[in-house]
Amino acid sequence: LRPVAISLAPGDLLVQYSDGLLEAARADGAHFGTCGVYGAMLGRADLPLAELVEGVAADVRAWAGGVPGDDLTVLALM
């Protein structure tokens, strides 16, 4: 581990998430994946952060048909 500093400009959005989002699977085994996560986030980039986080989690739960088998952790900063 090493510290990293970044600067956010007005309007920038930083989102971190756990692998549980990527690995959430449907009954047929298809994972939500990077494209699913990016699509869920980009579609909500203009919303308040709480709505973005809740919306992404709702999309993952819907994909997985309920409660995914792993954690759903999403952190959004503006």
C-alpha cells in the first residue's frame, strides 16, 4: 500500500466500489461486470450522490435477481 494524492476539480466525481459489483451474477452465470458498473454509474452521474449509490446497488440487485452472493460497497465523492 502507498498513499496517493489526487485533486478533484469542481464537477469531478470519484467512485470506488468492491468486486461484489463486478462479480454479481445472474442465474445463467453472466456477471454484471465492468460494463454494467460503468453503465449504471454513467446513467446517474448527474444525480445526488446518495441516489447514484442507491441506483447502482439497485441495478446490481436486479441483475442478480435479489441479493448478490458478495458485498455491494460503493463510495462516491464529489
